[in-house]
Amino acid sequence: MNTLKHLAIIMDGNGRWAKQKGKMRTQGHKKGIQTVREITQWCAKNDISYLTLYAFSTENWNRPKTEVDFLMKSLKKYLLEEANTYHQNNIRFKAIGNIDAFNDPLKALIKDLEKTTSSNTALTQILALNYGSRDEIKRTFEKILSKKSYKEESNIEELIQSNLDTAGIPDVDLLIRTGGEMRLSNFLLWQSSYAELFFSTTLWPDFTPTELHKIIQSYQERTRRFGGL
Ligand code: IPE
Ligand code: IPE
Ligand code: MG
């Protein structure tokens, strides 16, 4: 049976969920945040060490300003409300992505939550915020090249790994995308090199711990070969 340390989810389908119900797209995002809460708490209680959720991509700035503004406001509200839940459930919070693009109060909130939850041990919830794999790899190279001693490094793979936003976090074991699209949309390309992929047609606001549990059970039965036999 495969163990599951790191679960990553591309939470897609909020807008279509709203459209189907004749609601505004923002209502889909609102309902999607409730799903984030349920799934995170389920993971904390079910022995998953790392849960990475794709919340806002480097490409999502291309959406109308009203939607981007709503997403930023919702993120801030979520983080403010979540502080207690993190502590009650022993959850550590971490952000990946380029958060320098956010306004100062939001940046400060993210940093503060990372700090105050840093000794929690049950689950690490990683939110990918203004995240794109290519941007992460670009920033990783910038970090490496700014160190004078990089030419003396012999283990280049380890050098890259330890300068990614996910430094210290194990590779993704299982990557789920909801919403029916079968693409990665610039998410964790390096870290998911050997991830098992699962695509669900369920729209993110309708995704449940029961469905997640079923996906995990089918993941556990897969044969992971890592290029061997
Ligand atoms: C995912 O849902 C949430 C974000 C990307 C922020 P979408 O907003 O992409 O929903 P669809 O794909 O339009 O249905
Ligand atoms: C991926 O969803 C990004 C997040 C879930 C945050 P998108 O809806 O932005 O992806 P595309 O545009 O369909 O590839
Ligand atoms: Mg989408």
C-alpha cells in the first residue's frame, strides 16, 4: 500500500459551479472556501503531513479586476478567520509563491500566520498564492546566482531543491485536479515529477472528504515504479 505524505490539489471549478446555479462567480469562490476548510480539517485528522492547495496562480491576475479584488479580499478574510482553526487542529500554515506582489497588510498577515503556527505538528497546509512553477524556478535561479559560492556546489539537484519555495517539503505523492480539466496549469512541475495524478469532474465547491477518501484509497492500490520494475 502506498503511503501518502504530500497531497496537492488544483481546486478548479468555482466559476462553473456558480454559473450552473445562476449565481455570480464570486458565490462559487465563497462556497469553495468552505470546501477548503472541510478538506483541510479532514487531512489534519487523517494523518496527511502536507496538503498543498492551488489558490491563486501567477496567471490568475489576467482575470477581471473585480474578481481579482474579490479573491484577495476573500484570502485575507479566510486567513484572519482561520488562525483559531489552525491552532485548534495543530495545523502549520505555509505560503508558496511570490507573495511580494500582495499588499503590505496581506503580506504581513501571511508572514505572521506562518510564524505563529510554525510549531504545530499535525498537518502543514500550504497555500499556493501568486504561484506558478516557472516563476518559482526563475526565482530559484535568481537566489542561487546571487550566492557567490554557487560554483563550488557539487550537488546541483540538491541546490535547486533547497532553493525552491517548497524547500524541506517532500515531493508530491498524489495530485488531484477537480473541475474536469486535464492539465497542470503551471502547478508544482518540479515537485510532481513522480506524483500519481487524479482528475475529478466534481466542481471544487461540491468536492467532499468522502470523495477525497475514495481517491486516496484508489491511490493506495496503484503501483508506483519510479522507473524501476
Ligand atoms: C478555481 O476556480 C479558483 C481559482 C482559480 C481562483 P475557477 O475560478 O477557475 O472556476 P472555473 O474554472 O472558472 O469554473
Ligand atoms: C488553476 O485554475 C489555478 C488555480 C486553481 C488557482 P485555472 O482555472 O486558473 O486554470 P486554467 O486557466 O483553466 O488552466
Ligand atoms: Mg478554472
